Amino acid sequence: MDQTQSRDCKQLYARLQRLDFAIVELALYLDSYPDNVAALDYYHKLIAERETVAKAYAQGCGPMTIMDNKNPAKWEWGQTPWPWQNDM
């Protein structure tokens, strides 16, 4: 993995961490205010963004979960650096 790709992976992983935090916090808020339509809309927006970022990470950096191993010719799970190993 070259330095540019490593930096991109690091940035994608950091973005995933921020999105995961925001999603969990928003879910906790929605537990108390389930009728807040604006919060629910924002929750779905964050979920969609997370899916996009996770897909970009898996394509460019390697699978984050076993289910992200989409290469039909090669088992890549565990062959690439783990997300936290990308030259942090």
C-alpha cells in the first residue's frame, strides 16, 4: 500500500468512526424522542453516508468485515492491514 493510499484509508476510517459515533448518539436521542421527524431523517442520511464510506473503504483499502470480501478470485479477508493499522 503506497503512502497516498494509506492516507486515504486513514481518512476514510476516521470518517467511519465519526459517522458511527453520530449514528449511535442519534439513536440514543431517538430512543427518547421517537416522533422527531427531523432527527429520524438525519439518522437515515447518516446511515446512507456510512454505507457509501464503508463501501469506498472496502474497495480501496480492503474488507472491514468478512462480508466485505467481494473479490471472487481471492480471499482478501485478513490479507490487508486492519483499519487501525493504516500508518496511524
